[in-house]
Amino acid sequence: TEPPMEHSGGEQEPGAVRLLDLPWEDVLLPHVLHWVPLRQLLRLQRVSRAFRALVQLHLAGLRRFDAAQVGSQIPRAALARLLRDAEGLQELALAPCHEWLSDDDLVPVLARNPQLRSVALAGCSQLSRRALGALAEGCPRLQRLSLAHCDWVDGLALRGLADRCPGLEELDLTACRQLKDEAIVYLAQRRGAGLRSLSLAVNANVGDTAVQELARNCPQLEHLDLTGCLRVGSDSVRTLAEYCPALRSLRVRHCHHVAEPSLSRLRKRGVDIDVEPPLHQALVLLQDMAGFAPFVNLQV
């Protein structure tokens, strides 16, 4: 039942139709509120009790919630109100809440939304293994997960994720510095067949053992980020070239033990690599020093 509209204080012209007189679920929700930015919806609900009820009904039916659409900083109480009735979310991004988001804030949201397929928790340092366990156990359809810069993610937490999320395709573990080769090996063996994108960037504990196991167990791997993985060497890259035919991009900047000969095979296949060949680097340096590049073809 639609809430009664509050009086606007003015006379309504004969035959005029107020916005709230339109059918809510057939017109206003799919064809009007669907196109209104989330931040504007929050302002709209302050107009009257009827608008508040309309906005809350819209929020309850959200399929995608990105906190960045509300603002760079969201108070805890505001997030709780926004997601209070949401039970059909498929995508959830909470990076702007990283300073305060806790297990107690997140776990109830996960419990109400078992259909979640994409979750972004980058930088949410106040969470713990409990939150990841709730996600893995309660959201079996999970396909994409970002845990970048979540220092609390350890090997045990990752094992739980690998055991309970059979559809996992994209995983961002950038700067999860507690993870070591053993945890990545377990992930590769359990979920490697479906993995398409993985970031292990900025983790000095990850080495050749982990990357070679990924190569042998991830035939569909398309994107791999090893930026700053100081223990990764050329042997890993050669194994990737041999076992990962679908690879499209490889990030190995600051991997000082990766030599150009191991990358050349991937370059010939058209794989996008973020490190230029040594000859190209030398020519660019020469151009910078001389101020010009006479008769030099930088495409060599």
C-alpha cells in the first residue's frame, strides 16, 4: 500500500497528476528512480515521508551498490540505513567505508544478500577473517572479489575462500602481505581452473613456487599482476608462457629477477607487458639525452 501523500501547501490544478500519484513499482521505480544518482536519492527522501518510503522501496530492490556514488566518506549510520532492506544485491563496493567498516557492519549485509557475485573491500583494514568466512560461506555465487591492501588476509582466510567459492574468477590480493607461496598454491589447486584475473602485486613473500603452480592450474588465466613481487624470477615467466595460452596481460614491473629472454615468448604472442624491452628503453633514454632520435625506429 502506497503511503498517503503529504500536503504540499498549494492548490492542485484540475487534472494535474502529482509525481507520487504515478504507479510506484510499474513506473517510478524502474523508469524514474533507476536513473537518479544515489546521492540525489538521499536528498529526495528528505522531502516528505512519502518520498522517504519511495526511496526506501527503491533501495530495497537494488542489485548494485557502490558507496563511492554517495561520497568519499560515509558515516556508519548512513550505510546501515541505505542497506537496511537490501536483500537482492549482486554487486557491493564499500571502499569509501575503509576507515571504519567492521565485521559487525558487514556480516549482516552479507547474510541478507546471498546472491552477491562481486564484492570490493579494498583497503578495509578493520575487517577480519570472520568477515571473509561469512562471505565465503554465505555467498556461493561469488565471482569477483577485491581485498587489496587488506593486511588481515592470511593463508587460513584464503583457504576458506578457495574451499567455498567454486565460481571465483577475479581476485585482487594486492598488498596482502601475510600471504605466502603455500596459500597461493592452495588457491591454484582448488580454484585455478576458473581463475581469469589475479593480482598478487606488492607482496615480497610470493615467489616462483606460487606463480609456477598458478601457471599449471590456471589455463584460463588472462590477467596476472606480479608488480613488486621481488622473489619472482624468469623461471615463473617461462612456465606462464608454456601453460597459460589465454594470458593477455602480465605486470612484472619491479620484479628485478625477471629477464627479457623469458618475456620475449609472451611478447611474440601479443601479451601486454608493462616492462619495455631493454633496446626500447635504451633508445628512449638516448632520445631524452639527445633531444631527438635521428633515423632511429623505436618500434624495433
